[in-house]
Amino acid sequence: MTENIPSLNWLRVFEAAARMENFARAGELLNLSTSAISQQIKSLENHFGEKLFLRHARSVELTDAGHAFLPAVRQALRTVEESAASLFGEEKGNTLTLQSTLVFANSWLAPRLVDFSRQHPRVQLHLTGAYRDQDFQRAGAELKILFGPVHRSWAQCDRLFDETVYPVASPDIARSAKNIDDLLQHRLIQISTHRINWNQILHAAGINKIPTQQLCFCEDTPMALAMAASGYGVALARAPTTDDLVEKLGLLPCGFSPGLKSSEAYYLVYQNVESLSVAAVAFRDWLLAQVGKK
């Protein structure tokens, strides 16, 4: 009965390598050398007579057999961790790697993380940011927070919330901007990579010719909002993502414009809910409660 049950150490190494998609990073996580990781993976593959990983120059990826095996391994390890915590003391600290679009991480998530840490003091969170869609192709994150339409390549996801884009400015500018013509007397701070920008806002207000001489460009929303707070021009806020930052900077909405609701939304993305680590489950439950989904 037990002959086909592999070593628990092999399973821990397999799960870490699958999560990090890199033997060296898995070794750092488990305090083992890269060669030790590689050897234990090889032993596990020999045990089953199946390749579990495809080896590349700087990364590894699961084979079909590896993908099929991973949920059972994660569930088994999580069961052992939870049982040990309940029987022998406090829950062991966990590491969670989370990747998020930068505006969400900086403007919405960061101010709320202190609450997560109070509820889960033993979870060690590694947070990385992403500017563009291709940045999310980097390996290593168990959970990812993306903005966009649902993509068929995503394994599983939770819809967090939609977004409305609207113009904001310093109090003097916002109060003086009674209509679109007043607004066009000021610089329009543009982020060209965003799906909704000044082109769509002005078009919705009946302005079909974009006054390019009024546009100035910057890299991201927090930067644009900081520029607007200084009185440099008018920026586009993204509710509810940037609500806290807008209030902190003292920005006011330009009341004549209701803004535009995006057709896209924020999502929490992961491989499989049953295979999430203890730390990932804790973060997912907390996040969904924060956005009112649970």
C-alpha cells in the first residue's frame, strides 16, 4: 500500500519548484542548493517513471503529468500543515508571493495590508508589481491581481471590482472647471498605456478633436495624480482603485463629468483554488472580504 507513496521531502521540493518555476529559487525558498533540488526532483520522477518538469535554460515548467499531480500534492501538504498546527501549536509561518498591477498595489492594496498582517501575522508576503500585461508572464507568483477582460488562458479567477475613470484636479482648478471648455484651459495629464484615457473622456463630452497641445504624458496613475495635486494639470482618477490616494492628495473631481465606466475589471488569478497554499487561501479570503465578495 505504501510502496507508491514518495518521500514527503520530494513532495515539498516538487511543490516549491512548481510554484517558483525555477529550481534555484525553489532552493532559496527551502534553504537547499540548486543541485539538491534537481536531484530530489529526479528521484521523484524516477519513483513514478514520469517526467514532471520540462527543463529550460533559466526556468522549468510542469509537464501534463506534473500539472495533474500538483493539486493533490498541495492539498496533502496543506492538510499536514493544518493538522500539525492544530495538534502541536501555532500555525507555522508561510510565504506568499503576490504579483499585482502597480496602480492597484500602490493605491488600493498597500493602505489595507496592515489589516491583513494583523489577521495573519505569520504570513510573509512578497509583493511584486507589473506595468504591462507581459510583466505577468514572469514566474514565481502564486496569486496575481490583473486588470482586463477575462482571458481564456487563466486557470481560475475571482472578479474583484469594476472601475470608473473620471477627471480630478487641485481644488482651485476643479472648482473653476464648470464645463469642458474650462477644463481645456489646463494641461491634460495622459497615460497612453491605459485603456481609457483623455481621448475617450473628451469624446464622451462631445470633443472629437483631441487638443494634443494640451496633453502631457507620464508613466502611471499615482504619478499623474501627484502632478495634478501640485496644480500642474488635470489627471484621470480610477474609482474605486485610487479613491484613497485622491483623498490623501486633496484632489477634487471635476463635477461636470460623470466619468466613464470601464468594460474591464480587476481579477485575482490563480491556478486552482484546491491547490492554493495556506497563505494564499488566507490572502484570498481576506481580499474577497475587503471588496465585499464574502
